[in-house]
Amino acid sequence: MRLNIQPCLAGAQTARGLVMIIDVFRAGNTAAALLNRGAPRVLPVADLDEAKAIKASHPDWLLIGEREGRKPEGFDMNNSPDQAARLNLVNRPTIMTTSAGTRGLLAAAPGADVLVMATLVNAWAAAALARNLQPAYITLVPIGLAAEAPAIEDQVVAKYIAALIQGESPDYRLTARAMLRGRGADRLRRLGQWRDLAYCLRLDRLAFVPKAEMEKGRLVLRSHYP
């Protein structure tokens, strides 16, 4: 297996093989929390207007997202893993648009053989998937701030997962400390999103990864257990 770490949107656009989009604060954690609470699928969308249009056609679906960390006008919920973890979403699909993670998924989809999201909350599952598949290429994409600038939390989690894939035993404490020093953590603190910050530090709480598949011409995320 050849493993590369390619940051930001540019990295997603050229990713190949088994591709893991890593958006720690917060889309990767939110998508996993939504699926864990029963959402049959999560629809990642890049554009606010497109997300609202899907919601208009399916008013019973949940519409969540953020821009600059805040809930857009007309949305049901912010991009919050802590809030998502408190919902009952059985039989309720979810529409999701964020500044970085959903953009990364859509950019990576054309070149990926297998496309998933991964964070600390499912790091073991992500590594197990790679070991089980034994793909020729693995691309980890720490998507960064607004998918344009590197983010330390995404970078260190990418390195943590890479180490697991390679059979090493990375230090969780060092990873968590680095995450807390970054601009992403500072923004969550500034916006008072302390519960989300705590959620994103959880390690191996979920045994699945959100896996992207095409369905009726649209990318959707579903739970995948390695």
C-alpha cells in the first residue's frame, strides 16, 4: 500500500485509491454522529442554495450546515456533532453543507475508488478498513480551514490514522494537545461551541466510517463497518 497525505481542496481533487477526508472540527464528526443516531443517509452538498432547494423538495428531511462556524439562515441546525448525537434520526435523511468537509467529499469523489470520512472518533475503524481492503493507494486528505488553508487538527489526525494503518501505536495525548493549540479549536472556543470541541476529542467511540456512494446521481454517506 502506498499512503499519501494531501491537504486541502487541492489534495482532494487529486486524491486516488482509498480516500479519507479528514475534517475534525467538525464535519467528519457530525456526519458520523448523524448516522449513529439513525439517519439512513447523509447528503453532502457544497452550495447553500442547493441544500435549501433539496430541503424544499423534502421538508421532512433535516437540513444542517455552517458557514464560518455559524448556522446559516433557514437551516434546522448547525454543523454540530454534539447536537447531532442528541437526535433521533431513524428514517430521517439529512442534508449537510459545510465550509470544508462536504466540499472535500465532492471534490474527491471522481478520483476515489473508495471514499470515506474519518476522524478520531472512528480512527480504529478507518485503519481497519484500509488494512482489510489493502488498496494499492491510500490518500488521506486533511481538508483544513475552509478547505483552503492547512489546519493542525486535521493534519495531526491524518498522521494518527496513517500510523494506525501502518501498524504503529500513535500517542493520542500528543495528538489531542496539538488539536487544542490550533485555530480551529480557538474558533470553537470563541463561538462558545465547547461541547463540540469535547466531542471531537473522543477516540474510537464509533466502529464505522461514513462511506460515500453514488445514488440516483447524487453522493450520499452511509454507515460502513469494516
